[in-house]
Amino acid sequence: MALFKKKAAGKPGEWFYCLEHRKVEEGPECPAKDRMGPYSTRSEAEHAMETAAERNVEWENDPRWHDSSARGGDES
């Protein structure tokens, strides 16, 4: 029996999306490396993957994050 139990970070009322189990959890239940969050509502956690996809598209199209030399362009 372990003297100290490893407690997951987080608290009730915080919602997470588990990438390994593909489910929403309150608390959290799974290790930090396998989850996204915290979210303030269950609904936000349920849509975590869609939110991430939207943000990725925004980032890919944001000229502030891509200089022309990285894409083979010429800064003249």
C-alpha cells in the first residue's frame, strides 16, 4: 500500500476531454498528457476537438505566425 496517493490535478466543476478514451470527464480522471482542458462547462469539453480544429485553421491562415521566408517566399 502506498503512503501517498497520486491525486489528479483539477477539481469538481472543471471539465476535461480525454483524448485516449474520447470522452468528457469531470474532475479529471485521466493523466494530463491524455486530456484537454479544463473547460468551464460540459458542453465546451464535448466540443474540444472541434474547437481545436477551428483554432488550427485560424493559426494556419494567420499571417502573423508565418513569415514569407518559411514558405519559400522572398522578402524584398
